[in-house]
Amino acid sequence: IVWWDAGAQPAQLLASKEVVMTTAWNGRIQNAIDNDKKPFKIVWNNQILEYDMIAIPKGARNPELAYKYLAYISEPKNNAKLASFITYGPVRTDAASFVAADALPKLPNAPDHL
């Protein structure tokens, strides 16, 4: 077992052949496939979806502005824009229809992967 503690390490470990498989953030591996032309393959079977959270701290100075920001980024069209920068899926299922057709199959929450 080789443990990693930084997001870039799984792709480096695979590339150096120190490991033959690893857990990883899909965006890092897809970047290595697309941009570095590495012969890696993401196995989606039995994947674990991970969720991130955004919170507005109690007592925040501008909570209304924070609410406006959250409303903006959660609009399906805006939410789908993330996939044009990195292969992390939108958090809203109705945003998938706004993701570019060539990007959708690379997302962890693409219909075929769920």
C-alpha cells in the first residue's frame, strides 16, 4: 500500500509505475489522460460520490450577498459551467443538460456512471 496526501500524487504514482491502481480525484486523472496523454483509465464501477459543502458563518457581515452568490452558482446553466474547466460534475441533476456533450461522459455523475 502506498498512501498519498496530495491530489497530484495518484497520477504521479501511476505514471512512475509505483502503483498499478489508486484512488484519486477524477479531475486529476482525467487531466493526466487529456493533457499529459497518460494511458490511464477511470473505473466508475462502485465509485464513491463525494460531496462538498458551502456554509455562511453565523454572524457573517454580508449574509444577503452570500445568499445571492449561492443562488447564482446553483442556477443550472451556471452550475454546469464548472465542467468546462475541470471534470467535476455539477451538483444539480438538472444542470447536466447544459454540460457540453464531449465533457459529460467524463463526469462522475454522468448518467452512465450513476
